Amino acid sequence: MTPDEGFSGATVLRCPHCEAESRERIPADACVVLHDCSACGREIRPEEGDCCVFCSYGAHPCPSAVDRGR
Ligand SMILES: [Zn+2]
């Protein structure tokens, strides 16, 4: 029940195309539906049903998904 259990707003995002992992910041109040991979340059989009790329490919779901699951 701690609102802030070490979540810094940063996560590791894994590219579904080339599997490169990069550290990215998650915006606290926005969903990232399009991200360009810094390794292969391709577009990363969320899987169907996920609200943002972090929910699909990040190490943590985005804050708004955590909010909804509560
Ligand atoms: Zn990539």
C-alpha cells in the first residue's frame, strides 16, 4: 500500500523487434503508444489491449495501468 515503493518513473523497455533493452522514462500522466527504438530505429507499439508500450514491453506497467488495477 505504499504509493511510492521505489518507482522512479524510469523503466527498462525491451524492443519487440531487435530485443534491445533501453532505459526510458515513463510519463506519470500520459500513455506512450509510439516509441522509436534507439537500437534498430523501428516503431514500438503496444500490443492489443495494452494502453502503452511500457505495459507491453516494459519492466513495469505504466502508472495509469497500476491505477486501474487497484
Ligand atoms: Zn529495436
